[in-house]
Amino acid sequence: MKKLSFLLILFCALNVNGQSYLINFAGSGASSSVSTVKVENLTRGSSLILNGSDVLRLNITTDISSLENDQSSLLKLYPNPASDNVTLEVFPPVAGDFVIAVLDVSGKTVAHYQDYSDNSGQSFRLSGLKNGIYFVNVKGTNYNLSGKLISNGKSNDKIRIEKISSLIQAEESKKTSGESKGTNATVDMAYSSGERLKFTGISGNYSTVRTTIPGSDTRIDFIFIACTDDDGNNYPVVPIGTQTWMGENLRTTKLTDHSAISNVTDPVAWYGLTSPGYCWYNNDIANKPVYGGLYNFYAINSNKLCPVGWHVPTDPEWTILTDYLGGLTTVGDKLKETGNAHWISPEHNATNETGFTALPGGTRYILYNGGLKFDYFNITAIFWSGTLPYTRSVYGYKSEVFRGAFSTSKSGHSVRCIKD
């Protein structure tokens, strides 16, 4: 009777209604078809890749803290309601032994699994469920997580709990599966209300970024626009307000008249340049794919640096962007990539709600004694404007975007182009 009372309390306390949102995709502009879509949950850091003709089903997951110990760890079940297999994601707050128990509505344990985990996410498959209501309980050292599961299954088998892998491994498997699918499908993704998703739609050489917080069934429309530099690098584009920006840092080595930009590694030679020049941070080409190049102002002032149909944003155009997003004081969080993959221990509340995905490519700047220095890598993103000496600096450690006026024609900064 005591166990049944506990389950009834759980039943009332858990806000699980099996709700899901269906997301489909469409293209327009330079292409009317969408070949693939990368979906990133910016809130929890997960992602998957699916065909553009697929339907994304966001399953509203059980997301509760321990009723006994007020733990902040998560337990997620999806799809919910379920008909066949169910994925259970567990995020233990501490390492140690833990027990997974599946209970029917009468309080009887119908499946049991024991394992050891560090405090990283783990993924399990539940199968063999019959029609009915179940409660899933995960108990470990100083935490107790519970979730309600509704099943429409018709299995006559014994309920089984099987470990799939760590969530990192599972995510890579999802990506591979998404990339190789050749037929239309409905693709499931765990989702909690209020989480922000970033969608990158791809069609041939075109890619467009959209972000949203889904709250119902919806369609994501990608307006495809050409953005290809003279090296043949293709860039995603990001509509923000009335403007359209590049979604990555520029990494071209040629101007649009096909002439080469000087790659200058020697600091003395760089300082003496009076023509377009570039380098990779710390003169390491491995930094090119993610962070792009650092360009001097002679390259900016050539008016031939950005892809055809694009240009280096002027100081007033940067101001239009920051004003649209609420001003310099808080705009940095809306522009920065979330997480710590590229930013070093950022002390900020980055949302990347614009999809701009600012990356900390560092800078090459002139010292007071006339020397040169590479600095601020993984700490600050400094972007040129087309109006010397103004730049925009995005910091990992605060929300502000700084409008600087300290650069010279010999400084080396990152570039984000804007559509004409």
C-alpha cells in the first residue's frame, strides 16, 4: 500500500503528457530543395543530422529532479508515449553504482538493471513493453530520479533494459545514421520546453542557419543565398533582422580578382606590409577550418576580400546589428557559440540565439614598442569593420560587445562579411 501511494504521488507530480512537436523543412531562394539539416540543441549541447525531406519529431521528455533529495540530475524518456522501444537517458550527478528499475502501475518491479557509471550521460534501450503505465526509477549514491512512461506496446516478451552507449557515442551514431539515410523518415529527438534549437539547412553549396525555440508543430524555411569565396570555400548564411551575415569566419587566401593575398608569417615583414596580407593564428594552418584567417586592413580596404555580392561590414552596419539585438551591453551572449568547445571556460550566459556563432579566433596586434604579438585565442573574437580603426570585440568572459578604436592598418583580425 505504501508503494502504491508513492506511485500515485509520482503520477500526479510528473508533468508528462506524451506531447511532441513535428518539424519539417523547406527551401527557397537559390535552391528550392533541402538536402540535409543539422539540428543542434544549444541548451543541452546535443545534435543530429537528417535528410531535408525527413520530419523531425521533438519528444517532450521527462525532466525532473529527485523527489527525495532535490538532485538536479536529469532522467529523460522518449518517445513518450511509446509503442516499441524507448530510449532512457540518465545524467548521474556523481560517479558510482546505480540501479534502474521499471515498475508497473501496481508498484511491482518488472525490469531491473545495475551498473556503474561516472558522472557522464548514459543511454539505455527499454523494450518488451506492454500497453500500460510504467514508472522508471534510477537510484544511485545520494540521488533518486523517477519518470512516468506511457506505453501502447503489444509485446508478449519480457521487459529488457539494454545499455546502448555513452551519450557521446550515441550522438555520433545518430549523426552517421542521419548522414547515410536514403529514404524519408520521422527522426526522434529528445526535447524539453524552452530549449533553443539551431537548424543548418544545406542544399549543394548553399547553407542557411535558423534558430528557434519550438512550441508547436512548425516548418523551418531556409532562404538559400550564394556565399562562396575565390578559393571555393562555401559559407553558411545567417539572417538577423534586416541583414544577412556569414555564419563562419572568412578563410579565403585570394581576392575576388583572383589575385593571391600575401600569407606573411614573419612579424617584421608583416609590419612592413602596405598591401593585403593574412595569416592563420600563430601561423598554424590547423586553425584555418574553424577560426578562419586574420587579415590586415589593406585586405579590408581592397573591397575585394569578401565573396561576390558581399562586403566587410561598415561601422554603422555593425551598429545596426547590435542595436537590433538590444545594445552593446548584452549582445555578446546572443552572438557567441554556446559551450566550451572553442571558448576557454566562458563565464557568460551564451545563447547564440542569432545563430551567428562567434568564435574566438584571437588577433595579431601591434605592441607599443612596434613589435607584433598573437594573443586572445579562445578568449576573444575581434572582427574588422570596413571603417578604420573600428572593430567589434566579443569576449568569452562577459556579455558585452566592445566597439574598439585602437586598431591600425597593420592589425590582424577576423572577418565576417555581410550581404550587399
